Amino acid sequence: MEVLDSNTFTFHKGVVLSKTSFRGLSVVDDNTIWISGSRGTFARSLDGGKTFTYTQLNGYEKSDFRDIEAFDNQRAVMMSSGTPAYILKTTDGGLTWKEVYKNTDSAYFLDAMDFWDEQRGMIIGDPINGHFVLLETNNGGETWKALDTTKIPRAMDGEAVFAASGTSLRCWDKNEFGFVTGGASARRITGNTLFDKYVIQNIGIVHGKSSQGIFSQTKSGTPFLVGGDYLCDSCSNVNAAQLFWPKTKDRNLNISLINNKYNIGYRSCIEELSIQTFITCGTRGVEIKTNNNSWIQISTESFHVVRKAKKGNAVFLAGPNGKIARLLY
């Protein structure tokens, strides 16, 4: 055991797979954890992280599965970034996987996936010809349909979405979704699947280079966003911001509402643990923030993604070299 915070937090190291990088993480409950990563690898635990079963999928050894969404200990959907773009689904605990989507067009680069419920989900991809790619499923990931994104704001030249932790896209309520961008600009774009409204927020997080921008956001009503420059992970730029909605009812405006900017290093993922309590991670460490307190570093270990259980309190992290950790609090 390695103590991250002398009073509260404990870190448990899992098995290390020397050449596998984990970026997809879905914590169903306190016992069920699914993880996906490079080299066609996924991992699953049914005992709260005490043991993991690791599998490299035949035929997908060159695929980098950057995101995974699990519904229970048997069903999960996994998404790859790069070419070809794959979406796989299992209903038997990962013993077999069905290829439900494949796109060999090198222009396609899928970044993140999220679900409203066990049937409806969405995937965001980098823009093609100025339009972001959005795929939607209404049957639990069995089939995916490309949405008409000409009805939402165009991408700016040099703007893209990061596939760092599967949290650049979030879905909430019935039809609402939002994604964050980087590169030439750092924006948060929110809308709904009916495309009858949208909000663009220009965020003051560092941007301008292809390695810079917003990498992750929380799902809360006052979302936190983190990012920075992954090529300069120790640079203390403006890498995090918390947003607050205006009191006006009209949200269909180009607005920049940033409160409490924090100068921390590059961070690839952020998760809300409870109301106004957040955990964030990156290649230079892990931080916790509660209420109005400053960020407190609890580890210098490198992680790409952190997620809290959908049903329960378990919090897990995953990262390079097959590293997995559990936060006990």
C-alpha cells in the first residue's frame, strides 16, 4: 500500500503489463470494473480490483481501444481510435466480441463514448470537412448511425477532440450532450440530439497547438474542465476551469463563463466524486479538490483516466504500462 493522503486516501497498485496503455475505464459498481487499452487489450475485475483478467483480442492486436462502456459483468461496448475505427460489443463477459462497427476511412478518428442509459449512447470523432463526427446507438451498441452534424457548430480550422480518457464527451438528461475540444481553440459545445439548440463556450484553457486544449470534463451542472499540453505535462499553464451558467434563461449565446482558473500541470481526466469534490489525473500525478479548497496532490504516479462507480463509491485509475489503481476513501 502507498498512502496518497495521510488521513484519507490509499492507493493500491495492480498488475503491470509493460507495453499496454490503458485509457478506457468503466466502473459499473464496487465489484465490477472494465478497462480497455492499446494492443487490443482489455481487462475485467469482478472482485473490486483484487484480481484482473487480461485479454488481448485476436485480430485486433494493432487496435487502441481508447474507451469502454460497461453495463454489468457481462455486457460492454468498446471503441478504438485510429484506422480502422472499430466498435465491439460483448454479452458474455468478454469471452467473445461482436464487431458492430468498422470504418476503414483514414479520415475517421473516434475519440470518446458515453451513454444516456443502457440503450442510448453516442460517440464523438474528429471533424471531417469541418464537421464533427457523431455516431448514435439506440439498441445498446448493437448498431450505430452517423448523425447529421451540419446542424451543429462547425469545427474551426485545426480544432479536434482528444481521445485521452473517454471523457471529452458527456451525455446527460434525456437528449443533452456536450464535448470539449483542443488544438486551434479550446471550446465546450453542448446541445441535444434534436439539434434545436446549442451553446458554444470559449474556454481560457491553454490552446493553439495540436497538443493543447481541453481533454476532459465532468458531467455536473457546474462542470469542471481540465487539459493543458501533453507535450509539456509539467507546464503550469491555465489547465483547468470551472464553469457556471448565467442566470438568464437564454443559453444560445457564444459565452465565456470561467470561474476559478487553476494553474496545474497537464491533466487528461477529471471525475466528480461528490458535490464539489473532484479528482483529476495526468502523466505527472493525481490531485483532489474539495469544495473551495485548492488542488491537493495525492500521488506523483502517472495515470490517463479516473472513474467513479456508476452504482457505488469505488474509484479506479488506469494508465501507462498496464497500471491500475484503486482509491480507497
